[in-house]
Amino acid sequence: MNKLLWQPDAERIERSNLHRFMQQAGERAGVNLDSYEALYRWSVEQPEDFWSLIWDFTGVQASVRGDRVLVDGERMPGARWFPEARLNYAENLLRCRDDRPALVFRNEAGRRDSLSYAGLYRRVAQVAAGLRRAGVVAGDRVAGFVPNVIDTAVAMLASASLGAVWTACSPDFGLQGIIDRFGQTTPKILFTTDGYLYNGKRFNSLERLAQVLPHLPAPCQLVVMPYLDTAPDLGPVPGAVLLDDFIDPAATTVEFTQVAFDSPLCILYSSGTTGVPKCIVHGVGGTLLQHLKEHQLHTDLGREDTLFYYTTCGWMMWNWMLSGLASGATLMLFDGSPFAPTAEVLWDIVEQEKVTVFGTSAKYIAAQEKAGVRPGQSHRLDALRTLLSTGSALTHESFEYVYREIKADLCLSSISGGTDILSCFALGCPVLPVRAGELQCRGLGMAVEIRDQGRPVASGKGELVCTRPFPAMPIGFWNDSDGRKYHDAYFSTFDHVWAHGDYAELTPDGGVVIHGRSDAVLNPGGVRIGTAEIYRQVEKVDAVQEAVAIGQSWQDDVRVILFVVLKPGYHLDTALEQEIRQTIRRHTTPRHVPGKIIQVADIPRTRTGKLVELAIRSTVEGQPVKNLDALANPEALALYRDLPQLSC
């Protein structure tokens, strides 16, 4: 059993939304649901009762709910949730219309803006009226090439209010990356800012879009939201209009178009590192219901909270964060580098804005530790009660760093799911303890199992699967009329079972450990090894800044190759190699010890910061990487090409 790091006290448990929900669920079930495990079992065994209670408990607003909760509940895919319901996503996020702050914006240059719930409603009314005047109707795509600013949130809500489909990518994408995404989804309206900030530099978005627009298969209206300049030059994009010229400033009321529960809400894109990105379509009702559950029950979010997730608009966590408005929370938005102007810029915001729930990536937490940042000593974090981490597995050492150097009384919730479900399979829980290296629990209503060789296993490693339908399953892929691409992506491994692509295990205390992606699992001598098992040990070596491991085909087997980026002033010599090998061997097995350790200057990543083991492996083995534009730093792959160390 992993080390216990935190335990909620009785008062915190009794005040939690989950505790109240557990009592109501017990009354509805007619049994005593006195533990999270009991509640979890009920939620997956009685899905209609569970999701019906989620609807009631969170106060979903709809013009029609209907009597039926689930139709064809044994089909996966194919089950339908709340088939008679009519509702609107934006209406649920704009249910509060008072003077409490809805959105607060900060950037790395020190700018601060805010908008109340009442002001947000008025602004959405103005932009929605502009969209309606431009001919946007339910089902049309509205896109954003945008940084994480207030106007972006407004544009998305205005789109959703009409029943239109929102899709976005962050403005650091290259030319081909934008075309690969918007070229498939053909937006009618494209919102952008004039530029964005990162690490002290200003970047012009209009010059890039001037190259993109001629390559889109259908014409779209470009709407420019001033950000870097109050009066940006639209010369590079003829036909573009400024936001103030597009909206209807006289509009004061939002006309919420009521749509079916499984109507499309947004299109998200896979990373696209193995080809053109998949366009994953998420539904209105499933997204709303799942996010309400995860926010209110698993994160204990409410009206008094300020939720700050460091994310770009191209990452699913932006959509996840935005749904926090449905719980009445204040959302904290940020544009810029998390290390500019200093490595503590995000902690400055957490302190100054009295953030209660702060979310970031595992990479950021590891980088903070490597940089020697000690927020608990440098900042007053009295308001902070929950820290969320995702993007990759959070190591044991990062768990301990959080409690040692950030805050001892804190619910650290490592969460895991993805773009595919716009939510989580495993995540946090305010009434459960936190143990090093573990996600606290499987999500309510998510029938998660681990399978090895196709068979469920109670203990041990294997494929993370979901065996029963859930509302947040995608409604499909864009331009996949027969559903074949959707089926092949998730249901080709096991019949009628969602295979998520994570290599994981369940712990005896109900937690989940993620060992890496299944397609990146190493297989030396036929023994399956998750890459996270190696990364955890390598990060203990002080000289190593970060590392990536791949399996190289070698002499009719596979050998583990470890690439390391070292801290300034260090060089990979024999002594350091020996230290790395001994550290791995001491805490794992001889199979985990790499056959080769090679120093590199950089590691390629996706734009959301994930390691791209498959792209590195393809490069090492002389195979093409199909979509370099999906990478944040594609030039780094050249470092792995034709390395003489790999031929011996």
C-alpha cells in the first residue's frame, strides 16, 4: 500500500457535496450507502437511478426532461441517455446572473480584467445576436483560434446558446495544424484575437490566419477580438471584422435554443501525432452532466470557489474548466508562460485571487520541484484546498513535494481521462485519503476495470477499460457516417467494451495507478513495463531534468532506450550512467534497466505537454512521423535521428 499523505477530517467530509449526495442516494436506493466504495458500486450497477439523481442534485435546467433515462443500455456504443430531453448547455452555465465575478483574467504582463455573472450574460447576449444575424443556426460550427481570454469564453457560450458546435485550437499551432483541424470541421465563423503573449514575446495571430483562410474548404467570417492592441490592423486579413462591429450592442436577452441531449456541443481533436487528428464530437447533455458530477462531487466545487486551471483553449481542460460556471464558481483565466516573468507567477495568482481549486499538469509540478520553488514558504495559500493534476502520471516524488513544499492540508487529486471523453475515468474525491502515486478513485458511474489478456483482474497491471455506457461517451467522430473510425478507436480491442489506451492497475484501497499509455508500453523479453515506472525512478536522480523511454527493436527482442535531458552544468559520464542504472534497478527490476542511456538537448512533446514516445520510436527506427505539426517542438525529433549509439 502506498504512503498515506492526507486524510480529510470529519468536518470537511460532512460539509462536502459528496456527503449530501451519498445521503440522498441512500434514500433513493433504500440501502445504507455509508462509504465511497458502496456509492460507487451502486452508481455502476444502477446507472439510471444514479444519473437521474445527478440531474436532480445538480439542478440541470431543461425545457423538457422526459421520463426515460436510458435506452438500449446494453449497447456500447449505441446507448442513448435522456432521449426525450431538450436543454441548452449555455443556459445551464449562465443560470447565475448576479454581480459575483464569473470570469477573472490575468496575463504574464500583469493585465487583469473581470466580468460578473450579470455582465457575462449581457455580453453573451450581444455576441449571440451577432452570430444569429450572421446566419448561424444549430449544428453550424463556430471556431476559435484563440488564447485563454474572457472574450473566448463569451464566444463559446454564445455559440452554444444557439445550438452551434464550438471547436478551437490554441494560437501557437502552425499552419498545417490549423488546416488539419478547421479544414475538416469547416466553421462558418472563426473568432480570433490579434495575437497572444508567451514568455515575454508578442505573437501575431492575424498574419498566420492570412495563410490559413485560403486553404479552408469553405469560406468563413473572421471576427477579430482586440487583445494586444485596442485597434489592431486588419490589413493582413481582408474581410475580417472587429468584434464590436460584429455584435449587437443593444441585445440584452439570450434566446437559448433547446436541443436534444445528444446534440453536438463541441469538437475536440486528438493530438494527431500519427496522422490527421481525429475530430471527436461531444454531446450537450453528456458533457454537462459529467462535468457537473466531476465538479460538484469529485472536486466539491460551489459558489464560493475560485477555480483556476492552467490550460490553453486547445486542451480539453479548458472546456472542463468552463463548465465550472454551471456550479456558480468564479473561473480564473491566464494567458502566457507559467514561468514568466518568474517561476512563481501562477502561485502569485493563486494567492492574490484567493484560488480555492488550482489545476495544472504533472509536468508543471515536476518542473517546479526541479526549479526549487517552495510556494508554501513564499506565498499565503490559506484559501487553497484542492490541487488537481493531469496530463500524465504524477510521480510519488511529486506527490510528496506537494505536501512538503506547497501545503500539508490539501486534497491533491491526480485525475485521468482525456480528450476522448472530455472528462475522467479516475479522479479525486474529497472524502477519501490521498496516497502517493495514486488517483484516489474511479469516477462515479464509470464502470472501470483492468484487463490482462482480455480477462478482468482485481490486482495487477493491464488495460484500463470501461464496460458499461456512460453519458460522456462521444456521440461520434466528424465525417464518420458509418461510425467505423469511432468503433476502431475504442471498441476494436474488446467487443462492446471501451478500451482507453492506458496501462494501469487498481489498488487494494480503491485507488488507480496509471503506468503510461498502452501503445508506449515497453516489452523487453516479453515483460510489459509502463514507461511511468521508469520515469519515476529517473526523476530521483538530481542531475536529470527530464527523460523519455522507448523500446527499440533489437536482435529479435526489444531493448529499453532512455533519453535524458540534464540540468545545466551536468554531462552524462560513466558515473552518472551508473547512478541512473542503479537507481532504476534498486527500485524496480533488472528488466527496467535501459540497454542504452543517451543525453539529448530536448524532448519532443505535444502542445499539451505530453511526451511523444511513439514519434521518437518511429524516428529512431527510421520510420516517418506523419504529423509533425501536432508537436510543440518538432525540431527536437532531429536529435533522435541516426544516433550512432543506437547501432551497437
